[in-house]
Amino acid sequence: MTTPSFNLFQFKPIGIIHSPYKQKFAIPRQPRLVKQIEGLLALTDEFSIEGILAGIENYSHLWITFIFHQTLSQGWSAKVRPPRLGGNDKMGVFATRSTFRPNPIGLSAVENLGHYQHEGKYFIRLGGIDLLDQTPIVDIKPYIPYCDAIPDAQAGIAQTQPSSNMPVSWSPQAIAFCKQNIHSYPNLQTIVSDILQQDPRPAYKKKNILPQNYSVYLYDLNIHWTIENQQTLVTHINKK
Ligand code: SAM
């Protein structure tokens, strides 16, 4: 059998996402795990065309296809280590949702929170995203339950949602910050708790019993927390 020759396909982004997630660390591993997080998909000037989004408001959810732009330069691997396997065992890349793929394309079903036009540009508000800020978007399609939802599908190592049962408590300073800034960041305490309940640490750090300090950029904030004895404490939050 001869191998067919293919053309190279070139895609240009149709948009870019403005996301509260400013670092890869602590982004949930799939969409809708942190439901209150919201991103804004801005169509590029080239695709901000009258009528291009007409009818999209009739779909509650959308498939977003995007480029894993931040890990592009690291290439890909035929076998990868899914976090679900504790970071030790390997699986074939096509049996996983790893970012290190031959074609670094991501696919997420997210909530459609509405679209609008501003100064000639088109925007869609998206709920529950798992995308890094500035991710290039290559396509948008409606999510269609009758053919896209398969409730009795087998899902290998990912049959159930990853556990999100890390207890999260808050210091008085961190609670006060949320209260003082409620108008700028209305759901901050819920969002941060939802992210940290999933324990974003890499698998090899989860065995560590000594206290560990972490921080991550979210919106224009720096969120700091400590983990000790499998308990998370949000210690403080400050503006960048
Ligand atoms: N739902 C998508 C899928 O299945 O194709 C993405 C799954 S992937 C496991 C999700 C992770 O991709 C996030 O936790 C984040 O660390 C990473 N990520 C998100 N946006 C990215 C980007 N633009 N470049 C590289 N990695 C990204």
C-alpha cells in the first residue's frame, strides 16, 4: 500500500481569546470544571464581518477549536504521561487530550454567554473555558446534543470528572480582598476555590508532606496559597 501524499494546510486564526488564566499552571484540565470563569473571544478584523455570527445566539454551547500556542515550540511525543495516571505511566498521544500533539489543536465545548459588536469588532462571551490568555482560535461550531452527546460512551481513564475534593480555606486577608473588590471581581472567591479544589500541583509534588507555597496570575491578580497536610489555605491576594 502506498502512502498518499497530502498537501500542507495553513490555517489563520479567526480570533483570539482574552482569558483570566494568565499562566498554564492551575488552568483546569477540561472546560466547564470552573463554571464561573468567563473569557472573551474577539474575532480578528478580517473575520469581523457583518452577519458572521448571525444565528449563533440560538446555541447554548459552542465547540472552540484552538492552537496550543504556548507549548508549540516543545514539539510532540508519541507517548505522553496523562496527569490521571499520576505522571508516571505513559499512553499513546491519541488516547489522551495532551497538548503535545503532532498538530497542536485543542477542542473545548464551552458555554455561549452571548455576542456583541463594538467599534466594528465582534466578540463572544464564553463560560467555563480552559484556555490560556491570547490563545489563537481557529474555528467555532455549535454544540449539537443529538449527535455530540453520547451519555453511554466509554471514556478510558477519564470516565468520571477528576476529583476536586481538596479542602480549601481562606485567610482573613484573602477574604477581605474578595469583599473589598467584589465589584471588579464578583465571583473571585468561588472561582479561586473551584480552581484550587482540583489541586493543580504536578503529580510528583502531591506526595510532598512538607508545607508548599504556590502562586498564580489570574486576571490582574496574584493569588497565593499554601498546601500542608493535604489542605489548601489561600493566604493572600494582591494586584500585579
Ligand atoms: N479541552 C481541550 C482539549 O481537550 O483539547 C484542552 C485540554 S488540555 C489537557 C487543557 C490544558 O491545556 C489546560 O489545563 C492548560 O494547561 C493547557 N492550555 C490551555 N491553553 C493553552 C495554550 N494556548 N497553549 C498551551 N497550553 C494550553
